[in-house]
Amino acid sequence: MKLARQLVAVLFLVGLVFAAAQSVRAADYPLRAITVLPNFGGLGLGTRNWETEQLGWDVQFQPSWEFNDFTYSASALWAPIPPDTKKWYFGAGIGGFSYNDDYSWTGTSMEMKYSGLFFKLFAGCEWLKGINKNHGVSVEGGLQFGSAEADFTSGGYSGTVDFTMPIIYLGGTYAFYYNK
């Protein structure tokens, strides 16, 4: 049942990303992008939209390479300095995660499943490259807060273990601005 809710949430977020990307094609705002999120754990997709020079939003979905772990988030972006070819911005976001881990403990395999919410506060910088300045590469860093309880079973034993997200958030994004 828990997995079914997580799959529905993931499908909803993927649908939201594609719907947002399709609906913004007719908009007259300056920057609309499809984003790629490279990571050691998996390759994510998303959309980044700057409604004005200073205000924007970002939606991301990142599965693991095995498609059993998921991270997804939505963030509000604010750029206090007018951009040139480099845009400095601050962001705040909320997201969710779902992880499945298998451990071997004293000769007995143990399966742990946990999911929860996280919040992040970050600062970033995006460099616009290319002839039309429609390729963006960004680096972000900040703090994130989130925790969950994991249910485990091992032999005839079961219980819960607490999981806390790492407090340091580091991220990078490639963005292709298709309406610039």
C-alpha cells in the first residue's frame, strides 16, 4: 500500500513536470527550460522557469539507476541581482524521498524501506552559455532538513529505525532554455 502511494506521487510529479513544460510554451516570459540533473545515484529530469528576471520556480524528479529510490522536489527561486550571463539566486524548496535498502546483518538479510519529506534552503549560480545564451549550467549549495522512520524485517524480528537526511545540500543542473 505504501509503495502504491509512492508510485502515485511519483507519477503525479512526472505528469506535473511534463504538463508545466507543455503549458509554458505559449508564455511570453523570458526563460523556460527543461533540466537534467546529473548525480552519482541517478539521472534526474525537471523544469526551471523564470517568470521575471528575479522570480522563478523549479521542479525536479530524480530516480536512482535501479529505479527503486526516488527524490522529487519543488523550489521557489529569487535572484536579487539583475542577471547578465551569470545569475545568482536563492531558493527554498520542499520535496520527498523514498529509499529501499537491503542489508546483511549477522548472516540474515534485512530489508529497510523509508520515505518522508524534506525542506531545503540554498543559494546558487547559473552561467548562461552558447550563441543565444540558452544553455545554463548551475551549481547550488545549502541546507536540507528531513527525516523518516524505516521499517525493517530480519528473520523473525521487525522494528523501526530513524533515518535523517544529510544536512548539507549540494546540487548541479544543466538547463536548456527552449524559448530564448
